[in-house]
Amino acid sequence: MGKSLKAKLSFDYALIALLCVFSISILANFFLEKQFSNYIIKNQYQKNHDIVNSISNGFQSESKWNIGVIQNVGIDAMQRGMIVSVKDKSGNTIWDATEYNNGVCKSMINHMSQNMIKRFPNFKGGYIEEGYPIVKNSVKIATVKIGYYGPFFYTDNDLFFLKALNTIIIAVGIFSLLFAVILGILMAARLSKPILNVINTTGKISNGKYEVRINKNSDIKEINELTSAINSLAESLQRHEMLRKRLTADIAHELRTPITTLQSHMEAMIDGIWEPSIERIKSCHEEILRLGHLVGDLKQLTDYESENISLNKSDFNVSSLVGNILMNFQGEFRNKDIKLETWLDEDIIISADKDKIGQVIVNIISNAIKYTNEGGLIKVTVRSSGNDAEIVIWDNGIGISKADLPYIFERFFRADKSRNRKTGGAGIGLAITKAIVEAHNGRIYALSEENKGTEFHVLLPKNGA
Ligand code: ADP
């Protein structure tokens, strides 16, 4: 037993969400950290220049400095993590943050080092000092030294920002995970409902309820295709079941009539009611022949349909074959006063079993004669149709009803109108005809309208493939 669709989809969706969030957080951290440290390094450079500019404003005249201005700049820098000292051109200290408050300076550097180690356990950084000259009228008048933790450092605010970002990513991750599981469950419900419906219906079909059908109400193309495949399977099983029942009834019917006739005739002769005259014995013989014919037809059909048909192929002219067969039917056309019109294109050569194709043509023409009233018309055409030779046999006879038309190629099928002994056949002719055409990879179909006439089309590949 595999996993349920619900479990499988929820798990897969959750896995995809997890992978996405994981890769986003790794990439975001990597690139952001890189960009952020570059930004901080650049910013530090800018800050240093701003400090030097502000300090140069504290210069009043030759060796006179406004200490108040310098101290304000120094204290402000200290609050932002930088230790400033200013020396005049002779090297005398004008102002020095460590002298102003050494304790704060030391704890500040310590705090930064802790911040960085906390963030990057292997961080290789330390205290850096950079010197900048203050130049007035092309003369260097002082040097400013700025010390800080380098190559860069994160303030508490920076660290807070990075932590908040990771918290957001984790929150998004948890949310998408929940969302993925819910989506998986919903998707599974959408998918599994029609699938369960199919399982349920196929179960019923396998129990012989061929009339059940599945409603096509899914908006998923493949599910709709599946349900239509199951529906057409049920339809064809239902049709086969109906034909099977009909077949049994038909065989019984076909056998009963001659057997009953034979039995009553024989009994009458045995009981001395009837004189066993030649006529009576002949009539019994005819019934026996009819039975033998029926069994022979059935055997032939079974052989053809079970692909036991062996084709003795040769190249021959279909038009000539049709012409010869029509010649043999001349007597029957005359007897029923049926007019015949023919269009037989010349040089239509096919590679096929000539005898069996002859049987196909004979079957269709004899049906046309059988089901056409006296004084009717039959038209026979042989023509090329692409790679096929096409034989069309048209009649203006009794026609076939819409309800019967789909079944005429089934064995024992006879439309009600033709169900009488006068028209002879047992309803096997067209089944044999179809089996022969299909063994040649050909196609046969009929068009018909009741009381107007019927048209049979036989298409046979010329190369016999
Ligand atoms: P049958 O021996 O009864 O003619 P077929 O298998 O040859 O059996 O034909 C099956 C049924 O198809 C016939 O019983 C008849 O109802 C119908 N059919 C065949 N050909 C024609 C036709 N040309 N016109 C009208 N009905 C036809």
C-alpha cells in the first residue's frame, strides 16, 4: 500500500516550501552580509573624512585652536565608536579622547570586539588607527588620528537589524510551511475526489453493473480524460454484454427453427401420419443443409476473428473482379428487375487475397439485391481514394434504421424488417465481410436511411500493408 494522495502531496509541498525558505535564508544572509559589510567599510571612510573636516573648522589662526569645537566633534565620534586624537604640527596633543575618558574608550572597543565575535566567531579584526593631516594654505597644521575596530564593526543597531531580518525569514518559513501543508491537503482533496469516484465506478463495473457512468465535472484535463476513458470502457462492456446475450438468444433461435421442423417431420413419418415421400425427405435434407451452412459460417467467422485468417495475397485488378462478380449476378438482377449502374475505374490494382475479397463483394451485392425491392436500382463504383481502392455499393432498397445501423456488422444481427426466412441469411455475412476487410487492414462502413437505401464503402490499401 502506498501513501495516500493527501499525505504525499502535503509532504511534497512542505518539502518544496522548506527547501525554498532554506535556500532563500542562506542566500539572503550570504549576500546581505557581504553587501552590508562593504557598506559599513565605505561608510567608515566617509565618517573619517567628515570628522577631519569638522575638526579643521576648530582652527582659528596661527596655532590657535577652538578646543570646544574639537571636543564636541571628538565626543560625538566617541559615541559612534571612534577614538579621535588631534596633534599640532609640533606633535603636541590638542585633544585626545583617551585622555578625555580612557575608560569609555576601552569599554567601547571591548564591546565592539564582543559584537563581532558574537556574529562571526572566527572574525579576524582589531583596533585600527588611521592618521589624516589638516592642511591650511598648503601647510600641514595638525594631524588627526581616528581609531576604531576594523576592518569593520557592527553596532548594536546593526546587529538588531540583521537579527530582525533572520526572524522575518524564519516567520515566512513557518508560514509557507503551514500554507504548503494546507494547499497540499486542498489539492489532494480536489484530485482524490474524482479518483475515488473512478475507483468506485470501476468497482461497480467489474461487478457487472455496466450501466454506471461517471459525471465529468473536474476542471483537470487528465481527470476528465480518465473519466471519459472509463465511461467509454463501461459503454463498450455494456454493448458487448448486450451482444453476448443477444448472440446466445440468436443461436438458439437459428437452431430451433430447423430442428423443430426436422423433429416434427421425422415424428410424423415415424408415426405413419406422413408418407416418407421424396419431397418430404428433401425438405428435411434442406433443413440439415441449412444447419450445416450455419455451423460452417460460424466456424469461418470464429477463424477470421481469432486472427487465424491466412491470406493468400496476389496483385489483381479490383475493377475486373467486381465486373466478373456482377456478371454472375446477372440472373438475379433480371429476376427482380433491378437496374444496375457501374463506374469501374480501370487499373486499380491491389495486393490482397482475391478469393476472400471476392467473398466480401459477393456478400454486399447479394445483400443489396436481397434488400432492394423489385424494379429497384443498384450502383457499383470502384475508384481510387488516396492509397486505397474504394468499392461503393449503393442501393435504393429498404434501408436500415438509425437504431440498427451500428449493429449490422455484429454476428447474427438482422434488422427486424429482414428477420424472416424469405430473405434467408442468419446475419453472419457482414460479420465475416468485416473480419476479411480488417484482416487486410482495410475499413468498411455503411450509410443508410430507412426506406431510402443503403451504401456500403469498402476501403482496401492498394499495397496490402
Ligand atoms: P443476412 O444474412 O441477414 O443478410 P448480414 O450479416 O449480411 O446478414 O446482414 C445483417 C443485416 O444487415 C441484415 O439482416 C439486414 O438487416 C442488414 N442489411 C445488410 N445489407 C443491407 C442492405 N443493403 N439494405 C438493407 N439492410 C441491409
